[in-house]
Amino acid sequence: MQRDSYVPATGPETTLARLRTTGRIVLPLAAAAAVTWLGVVVFLEVVTTLLM
């Protein structure tokens, strides 16, 4: 049984790969959250200025 091929690569390669995969997932979510937050803030500003 060869276990050399099964040993996962440790070090900066795995961390870079993890950062890439998490970046692909997190970046669109962060962008959508920022756009939604900005939309809510602008909406609240308009509502408060209209109600004043």
C-alpha cells in the first residue's frame, strides 16, 4: 500500500487553494450584502427625508 500519493499537500499551496475557493464563495456574497445594505441605507434616507 502506497500512502505517499495520499498525503495531502501542506503549506502555502493548500492555504492558497482554500483562499481561492473561499474567495469565490465569499466575494459574491459580500458584494450582494454591500449592495443590499447600501440600498437599505438609501431607502431609509429617502423615507426619513420624505417624512420630515
